[in-house]
Amino acid sequence: MKEYLSLDFGGTFLKYAWIDENYRIIEQGKTEAPLGTEEEFCSAIAALAKKRPVCGIAISMPGILDTDTGYALKAGSYRQLAGKNIYELLSAYTDLPITIENDGKAAALAELHAGALKGVNTAAAIIIGTGLGGGVIMDGRLRKGSHYAAGEFTGFLMKPGSYSMDSSAAMKTGMTGFLLDVAKTKNMDPADFEVSANFVDHESDRKTKISGKEVFGWIENNDPLTMEAYQRWLESLVFIMINLKVVLDPEKIVIGGGVSANQRFIDDLNREFRKAGEAMSVWKRFDTKIERCHFQADANLIGALYVFRNKYN
């Protein structure tokens, strides 16, 4: 049975998995995201590739990526890779075949191939990670756009007249943005939270960072200040979803990322989405289903391998 190394480079963690040719995950884990130098990025891949015999390396990562040539026009949190050819960089570290794909597009492909979007004609996938990944499905196919940038929901502007990164969906709707808002609302140190190193100015003395799971424990306990930030987060996500509904008229919008496993979150998001739809009466007749990704937090890993298998098999 052939095995492949699939990698999902997030802004906080690098998730990795060894997956067989039937898309079954054999072993998986995560480590701190290598956000420093090109060498750190490449060495992390090479080290994992040596742990088990694999036929190739499938990479999912943020950015605007030319998946054919390996060129990264943008690379999200991996700023050291912007303007570089990732295939060429990695050729000095491994001779295994490699593919790259944008993380949101990889997740959308996984769901289209064998998940919640199988057989769906028009849809969108929203992947909640450090920022906000995404993919657009039209006519039953993933759309990449003229510059490989279709589905970059993280760049949506959330405040009219403010064109800075602070007003983007990256800061308002991603998990890092949510946790930073919780920290601000509760007057806590942002560095105490499990957020990308790109978003905090100093290191905390706290050994165990406050994770999204811990924050959802505060939500379950109806902590007033946490609930304020949580409601703002839900409203910001629905802002994105309603605009996608207006533009695409999708049959489904699927939600991925680790937080999608939380049923409370999915229920609350559906409630807020329905509230917005009821206020915009013209859309009552056009139902859009909001569901979690079938592969949840593993969608990027599965989709990355799908891209690899599609190219090399």
C-alpha cells in the first residue's frame, strides 16, 4: 500500500499526516509552524519525509500559489516564501515529487471529491484557521480565478473606508482574530493565547497557551465578556456568508477548520445566518444550507493529497 506525506501549513501549527492511497490517515500530528526562514520551512518538510517511506509530498498552505510551477505570489503567514518558487527551494532537500495547493482550495477539493460538496454544482467552502481560507465551486468545479486568488475570503474588507489589514476578514473572522478579540475584551495578554507568532509582539511567560477549546469552555459557561467577543465573531462570519450568498447563490456553504467539530459553534452560526436571511426578506425563497466539512480539520490534508494524486496518478 502506497503512503504519502500530506502537510497543512497553518499560521500557528504545521499539521502533518501519512495517508494511504485510499485516503486513510495512518498517522498524524502537529508541530509549531516554521514561520522563520526558508531553511526552517524546507528542513521541517525534509525531516518529516524521512520518518516513513513515502511516494511523494502533498502541501497545503496559505497564499496565492501557482500550483503548476510552484511559484508563490503570496504566502500568507509564510512571508519568507513570498516571491519564491517552492518546488525549487525543496529540490535541495528532497528528490520526492511535490505538489502545493492553497489551503482553502485544498479543503474545497476534498469536500468536492468525497465530502459534503460531492455532487454539488455551486458552493463555497469557508475554512476557519489562523485566518480565513476558502474555495469557490461553480459548475461542479473548483474555480481558481485569473491570478489563482479566487476564494481568498481572508482579504474581504469588513469596514467601509478602512483599507488596512486590521479591517480585513483575516483579523475579524479567523481564529487568531477571535482569540485576540477575547483577550482585548477580557483585558488579558494576547500572547497568553494560542495565536500565530505574526500577530503578537512579545512572548508570554505562560507555558500552556489558552486554546480555542479553552475559550469555548468559557462560552459554554456563558462568561459575559467572552460571549460579547463570540457574538461579534459570529456576526462577522455571517457578514462574509451573506455576501457569498448574494454573489454565488450557492446550494451549500461548508465550514471547516478545527472549530467546525464544535456542534455549539455550527448551531450558533446557523442561527445567526438564518437571522440575517430573515431580515433580508428577498432571500427567504432561496435556501442555502450551512454544514460542516465532512473532513473537518483534516480537509486541507485530504485535499492536498487529492491534488497530488490528480497530478501524478
